[in-house]
Amino acid sequence: AMVGVSSPGVKLHGAGFIVTRHEAASLGLGAVPGLERHIREYRNGRDLTATPRDVLVIDMYGLTAEEVRQRFPAAYQWLLERVNPERDAKASTKDGAGYAKQWWLHGKPRQEMRRQLHGLARYIVTVETAKHRVFQFLSADVMPDNKLVVIALQDGFHLGVLSSSLHGVWATAAGSTLEDRPVYVKTTCLETFPFPDLDPAGTLAGRIRTLAEQIDAHRKAQQAAHADVTLTAVYNVLE
């Protein structure tokens, strides 16, 4: 039942796609109509478990290079100067030719993930390789990085089941490891996990949903209130 609802996030293949808020404003964010759909909030694993970088990402998916040049010339010039040379330098490698040909787009834009997330207000993520297996909601406005496992579900019930100790044990056993850190492999950790057969409108599902929403909101509130609080530190203490 969980097949087809998860994906890695986007893989940029170019640091030039990442911009600060000041740089985004200089490219026209907030002034050029439509650009807000192509410069988006961006999160990677460290943003979620450690200290957030507070950066945005340029995402021109769905546009040709000429469309980008005509509609968003400043952003086009930015990518031309900061991404295109890096792609050209790797054009002779096995995969580099394809990336060089479409240099204004992310190396792996994850078309499947975009279809999965279409119409959702939020989605669940977990950091692929992490000491603690934590699941949380991200807003649909946020573009996830390749090292995040994206789960296209927005019901707190699913977040609660995934956050359960039972699923944590399952994920540790079914996944792999990198050095001493567990790796969440979506095909073996998520797609084979037997979700409880509960009435989504029933009392137990409602209780799980309520607890999950409270946990997610509480973590986010504490991180917002205390700049030095990280998820890793919180779960180190909890452990």
C-alpha cells in the first residue's frame, strides 16, 4: 500500500542553485511576478537535525532555458555564471553530458516526487542517514534535498505510526547503516512496513493523529523559541 508514495528529494548538481534571502531579493523575488514559484524554501538533513542555514533554492523545473531567460533574466544570468560552468566541466563524464545539456535544471528534479506531492499542503520527511529516526512535517512550499526521504502523506495518523517505537525498531532492522548511523531505505523500511488496519475515523486512529500533531508542533515551537536547540540534541537527551 505504501508503494509509490515516497521518493528522495531533489539532487541539485550545482551549488549555484542555493541562494540567501538577500541574493534572492536581488534576483527579483518579491518584485518579479511568478518568480516566487521558482525560488523556494530549501531544506537538507542538517537544516532539520542541526542548525538551519535559512537558504532558498532556484527551481526552474518545467521551463526551457529560453523561457527562463525571457521571464527571469537576472536568475538566468545567475545560473549561467554559477551553474553552467560547473556542468560544462563535467560534460565529458558518463552522466555529465545530460546534466550539461539541461544546465538550468536540477540534476535530478524528481518528477515522480513532484507528482506525488501535487495537491498536498504538507508532507512527511525523515533524514536518510541519521543517529535518531525522526519524522516530521514540512510545508508543501519547501523543496526537499536529496538526503531527505519524502513521504507524500499529510495525515497526522501516518506521522504517528511512522514515529512509533515499533516502526523505529522495524526501520533499524530493515534498513542499512553508514558507519554507525542508521540509513532509512524507503523500499525496505517504508514500503514493506505493515501499517495498522485501523478505521481512519476511529478513536484509536484519532488518538494517534492527535499525539503526532502535538509532538510535531511542540518540536517546531521549541526550535523556534531557542536558537541553540537542535533535533539531534533533543533526542540525545531523550535517549
